[in-house]
Amino acid sequence: MLLLREADVRALLSMEDLIRLMEDALRAFSTGGVLQPVRVALPVEPHAGYLGLMPAFMRTNGALAAKLVTFYPKNVESHLPTHLAVILLWNSKTGEVLSMMDGRLITEMRTAATSAAATKVLARADASTLAVLGSGVQARSHLEALRLVRSIRAVRVWSRTPAHARQFARDMSQEFGIGIEPAATGEAAVQGADLIVTATSATSPVLRGEWLSKGAHINAVGAPRPMWRELNTEAVSRSRVFVDSRAGALTEAGDLLIPMKEEAIGESHIVGEIGEVLVGRIEGRRGMDDITLFKSLGMAVEDVATAHHVDKKARERGIGEEVTL
């Protein structure tokens, strides 16, 4: 079995490659090329966290893998990652374990790459002002990914901890050479933005529909539980909504389930899966004034496709440690 630590994974992944990889994975999922159940989520109530089990088999390339991931929002108070994960990759013909790899970085990068794939087909071509709600690893990763698919000229960041927003603005301005301003409020960050990312650990809305400009595109990547949400009902009802997995969204996405419970929207408000847009089965953005929303919960196929890619490159380059259980 090949053991791949986070440093190994980092050496083998690029965001450019991942965006293309996620486009292929999303297409495969929405056209029947993937066998994948809805994520099993086990709440760990005493500690306000949960453990997720995410297996998938890709018929397109024979990749079989599963990710075990924990999400503990309170970890930020201890300066620990909120998401920690490990991925196992098997030989789908024999059931032998091929590799075990750290999944924290894969989760971080593939989430942003998936948002970039959605942005390519949903955001206006001239979108250039980005608002980021949140200042953690997903905020950074989304900035890295979205700048590869749109010409971003201005960025505003808001965090519930203002010092974190200021630090993010300083660090990311230097790293990416883009002007980044910390915003005093979420509303100040969002007003006039044509690209919006919500990447927080919030369980109640941080983005409101009345703040949205015509033509905006939203990537909502937080709130992975049925009773949590980052967007208020108006933000969802005003938007043309797309998801990674319809089955997953109708099970886990509080951003959509709560407005449905309120009877503000129905299931038909979900236009479709982003993979269906990528293959041309359904229409994404219809006009310049559309407000589009991609609600991302994260899917096992994204991790499986990435793990398969990492394993292949590791063996080609002689990276990793062979271990025996």
C-alpha cells in the first residue's frame, strides 16, 4: 500500500489540473458513470462535529475509493483545521488497498476547483469583482481557483472576526497580486459584486437576498447539514439554483431544505445538477441579469477522481512510502 502524506499530495496537485478533473467527474456523475450513495453523516453532538463516510466507484476509469472526513467547526478556536480527512483507494478488480492518503488538502482544493468549474458555465463572462464571506482555507482556495476562470480585478472579504479578514487581505494580496479589501460587514462585501463565495462555518444566514446585484453568481460551499444555512430564503428564491447532486441536496442542503420547509420554493426550484450543464443537457445562465447559485455539498466522486489522479502521478514520480498493514 502506498502511503501519501499531505506534503506528497501537495507536490502532485495543481489547481489547473483539478478544475479539468472536476469537470470530467461532474459530467460522469450526472450521466450515470458513477455509483455513489448519499454521504453517511454521523453527528458527534457532544463536540458539535460530525463524521462523514463518502464512497464512490467510477465506471469511467475503474477508480474505487472512500473518504472519511470529520467536520468540527469549533476547531478554529484551537487553530486546528475544521476539516480533517483520509482517503483509501482500492483496486476495483481485486479489492486490494492501493493507497491511503491525507484528504484534508484534497478536500480543500477539490471544493474550490468544483466551484471554479461551476463558475465557468454560470457566471457572467465579464465577472471581475469577487466577494468572499469567510477567511479560512476555503476562502483562500476559492480565490486561487476562481482567478483561473475569470479575470478578477477586485476582491472584498468579510469575516465574523475582523482581524482574520484583515490578515487574509494582507496575505492574499501579496500572494496573488490582487487588490483585496477587508469589509466591515457582509453587506458591504457583497454589494456590487458579480462573484460571491460563502465559505463559512455559519449555521444561520450570512448572505441576504436584498444585497444581491443583478447578474451575480454565488458559490455556496458551507452549511453541509439539513438545519444549517449560509443564505437566507430570499437569496435562494431570487436565484437560478444548481447543485452538485440533486439527491444529496434534498438530503443535506439546509440552504435549500429550509426554504422548502417554509414553502417559499419547491423541489423544482433546483434547475439541475452542474454536471448536466457541463454536458449541455440543461441551460445554465440564460441572460446577463440572471442571479445564479451553485450549492456545493461536496461529493465522493470528486475525492475519488482526485485520489486516482494523485495515486497515478505518485507512482510515475516515485513519491510516497510503501507500507504493509
